[in-house]
Amino acid sequence: MSHMARFIRIIAWLYLATGLLAALLVPASLFGWFGIAPDPLSAVFVTMLAMPWIMAANLFAALSTWAALALALAAIAFNFWLLRMLAKWFGT
């Protein structure tokens, strides 16, 4: 495995961990878990990490919080998969 492939794999796993932690902030802020005050901007981090696929959520303006979070998690998972495929491509 090349150094570039290893580097991209590390970045991919760090991206996934960051995305999951950012996704945890949304319900934590919504329900006040861990003493977090309700913040309407708590989903900004998830939105930025789910780019560019999260822009499809604009097509569905009436999404609930949970549906939007599920769409964001799917976008993060897809970005993670793309990074893993890029690492695989560099590894060959």
C-alpha cells in the first residue's frame, strides 16, 4: 500500500468520526443532552460535512429534523465511501 493510500484512509476514518460526532450534536442540542443548551445552529457542522450531497435536501423543504439528519448521515457515509475508493485507487 502506498503512502498516499494510507494517508487517505486515515483522513477517511477521521472524516467519518467527525461526521458522527457532528451528527450527535443535533439531538444533543435538541434534547439538552450532556447539558448542551438548545442551539438552532447545531446542524451547521453536519451540513458542512455532508456537502455537496446535502444540497439535495433543499428539494424536500418539508423535511423533519430526523429525516434531514438521516439524509445528512447518508451523505457523510457516501463521502466516506468515496474517500475509501480513492484510497483503493491510489493503493493499486
